[in-house]
Amino acid sequence: MTARTRKLMAMTVAMTCLAAAAWADEAEPVDPEAVVPQVVELVRFAATGDGPVLEGELWIPTRATAATTVPGAVICHPHPLYGGAMDNAIVIRLRDKLLDMGIATLRFNFRGIGNSEGEFGGGVAEANDALGAMALLRSRPEIQADRCGLVGYSFGASMALKAASALQQVEGAEALACGVVGFPTEIDEDGLGDFAHLAQVKCPVIFVTGTEDIYSHVGPLGQLVTDHSLAGEVVPIEDADHFFSDATWRETMAQTTAHFMARHLLGGI
């Protein structure tokens, strides 16, 4: 490298530094009182009990300022062995409605799905996945740790209530509310239908189901509320099937669930 070349490089670096300094002087300082727009973040976390590392997607709704905190909800997806994943259409619709209400959401893939490690845990270990998601949600500085709840659809509804039951045993960690959609009311090979844990769920619960749902039946849901002394309500959606295949049914389902969660997580609604 010649002396002339070295001199030119030095001048270029100096001019670049001066320009950067000038830009920094002119840049607007960050306003701590400014509105923070909605943000999304891909996250990874471990399931409780030395479980596998799972993937999820955390959405924080628009906040008044950077110091503003918001309540949050974990959303559990349908059965992993039958195509269930966090990008399920009903899960997405629930996410959007909760965000509209000002509630942060964390949806995630159960073990063995997508980029989540591990393998299917028989409908038992997956409750630990939901607990791990709740722990992550509550650890975030944007979230009001004492104003969090669980939402789930189908298999995810069962896992949400199993997680709520486990949280009830840890003082100060209880879920504030549960919104469950298409909760399976029949016993199957994965142990869904073993409802003993429901007696430990003390938070308010809403059961949203279609009157034509072949997996989640209105009558048995009401009986579960009575038998286990749940602080629950059953909301049937007329003519809806398990998949809420009509757009009107999906809208009613999501709006009903999100409004219930907002009433308990935000209050005053």
C-alpha cells in the first residue's frame, strides 16, 4: 500500500466519522413518553420440569409509553398428532382479538411440532409446555406478571386447564382466567377426558363450543362446571361445528373468548 493510498484511506475514515457524529447530533432523542407500536418477537424457552426447548411467537400490543405494562395470555394449539400447530387459523383469530383488547399473546408449538424440540408427550407432558410458556410470558418486563391467563383450542383447551390446575398449587402464580374453546368432553387414548384436575382450577373459566361440535358437548360441559365447582360459564354457539368453519362462527367464538379474558385480565370491561 502506497503512502498516498494510506493517506486517502485515513481521510475517508475521518470524514465518515465526522458525518456519523453530525447525524447523531441531529437525530431526535428517544421520547420515553412516546406511543410504542405493536411488536412481535420470535422466542425460545424450555418447558418446565427439564423439558425440551420450544419455539413461540410473542406479540405485544400497542402501548401508551415504553413504561406501560400490559396483561398477557398464553394460547395453546390443537392436537399435535392431527395437524395442530401454533399457526392454526383459530389460534390466530384468538391472538388477533386478544391483541385488539390490549392483551399480549404468546402462542407456541408443543414439543415435537415445527422447530420445537422433543416428541409428543401423550397429552401429559404438554401441560409442562404451557407452563414453560407462562413462565416466559411473566418474565417479560412489558407484561403484568400478576395479570396473565391461559387460552386454548381443542387439545390446547385441555392443556390450558391442566396448566391452570398446576399453577393453582404455586402461591402467587395462579392464572387469572382461562378461555377454552372446543374443550373435549370425551375420554380418548391420550387421557383427555380425565377431568379430576378440574377441581383444582379456581380461576374464572369460559367454555365456548358449537352446538354441533362432535368432540365438545354443551350438556357435559355444564355438568363438568357443576361437578367440579368451577367458576365457569358455558357459551354455546348455535350451529357451529368443532372447527368453526363458518366465518361468522369464528368471529363470535373469538370475540366471546377475548372479551371474557379482557374482563378478567384488564378489568372494567
